[in-house]
Amino acid sequence: MKPDSSLFKSIVAAKCPRCREGRMFPAGTLYHPTKFAKMNESCSCCGQSFEPEPGYYFGAMFVSYGLNTIYFVAAWLILDGLLDEVTTPIMFATLAGVTLALLPLTFRWSRSMWISIFVRYQGNKAASSPSTATHP
Ligand SMILES: [Zn+2]
């Protein structure tokens, strides 16, 4: 395994979980207002399908919920440390801003984490045997 092919880096960069080289999302669309959610259909390196079945990413909603909880706790701790009094309007405005600012990243990370649960890393041999299977 190459040093740059760790699971963590693969998830953060939204790479294919099978070969950790192909992109799950088209390049240059992360903060495009209408294209940030567009996914590639399959990996350009190993052929892994990124939408194996309809509704596949339903479970990613729970991952997204967990990520937003982490953001909210972090925002609350930072605000509590910076301000003498954290009022409800300040907290809601901050949380709305954090949620909207991180929406594209949260969307991609939650999908990347979700598919990484079910698709195993196969390293270099994945690129030499194209497949659309979710369970190798
Ligand atoms: Zn791949």
C-alpha cells in the first residue's frame, strides 16, 4: 500500500474506496452551487460503481447527521470560549452559517464514508480487474 492511500485520506479526498485513486466526484465542482452533488457513475481507474443500487446513499444521511453534530459541538465550544454570553440568535446564526459553509464537504464526506464501509480496498489489483461489485 502506498503511503498516500490511507483510508482517511481516501475519504477526505472522496476517492474510490476500492482502488483509492479514482475520483467519486468530478474535479472542480466542490463549491459549484448546482454541481457539488453530481457524482461520477463509476471509477475511472477500476470501474467500481459509485451508485450500486437506487437509494444506496440513504444511510449516508446518518453519517451526515454525525458530522453536523461534531460541527455544532465544536462551534458551541468555540463561541463559549470567545463570547461572554452565547445567545440563542447568535448560536442559530452560527450553526446555520457553519452548516451551509460545510454543506458540500459534508455531502461528499458522508457518501465517501458510507461507501467505504461496504467496499473493501483492493489496492493495485483493483485497477487490473474492473468490476461493479460492491462486495469483492
Ligand atoms: Zn477505483
